[in-house]
Amino acid sequence: MGQSNQARADVTRCSPAGDTGNRRFYSGRVKLTVDGELWYWRGPAPFHFVTVPDDEAAALESVSGMVTYGWGMIPVAAQIGDTEWTTSLFPKDGGYIVPVKDAVRKAEGIEVGDAVSVRLVIDV
């Protein structure tokens, strides 16, 4: 599937505003930049993705319980080049993948196998 990639993270989390039991509430954003290769999945609903590397996936996992709307999906604002969109990270094999819409690919002129830098912002 060509999913190898590297990432750099600027994970910014604010200090806990409060602690009720085991759950901490953070105010702020998690910001992450993932550099990776665009790959294609030919399943029943074909789509293009970039894989979030393990270290960054662990950072996302630490806030996922506060932001997921079910099935482990994490809503994000994403950006490649000048193109911004909203999407949700999909859980896959203990990590996450970023779906890249066709409109984004076309606007940025990227194809399968191209190296891309995806900026992600998660409101926590």
C-alpha cells in the first residue's frame, strides 16, 4: 500500500483546566504536521489517504476520547498546500489515516505516490 512516511509534530496541548475522576479536560488545540506518501485504497468506497506515523498517532490517541464522535473517528481541520478542508481521521491498525478528498488532490496537483505535508488541527 505504500504507507511508509515520516512526520514532524507540533503537538500543542494546554494544561488541564480541570480533572474530574480519570478524565482531564483540555482547552486548546492539537496541531500536527504529517509528511507522508499519498496512497490509494481500492475498497468498496475507494479513497486516497496519508498514514499518521506511530508517535503522532499516540499523541492523537491521548485526546481521542475527548473528541471522537464514535468508531474512533477524530474530526480535524486539514490543509495541504493552500487547500483546507474538514474531515475525520480513520482508525486503522492501531493508528490513524488521513482521508484526502479528490477535490484536494486536484487542487494541489498531487497523485498516488507523491510526498505530501498535511497540517492537522484538532479542537480539544
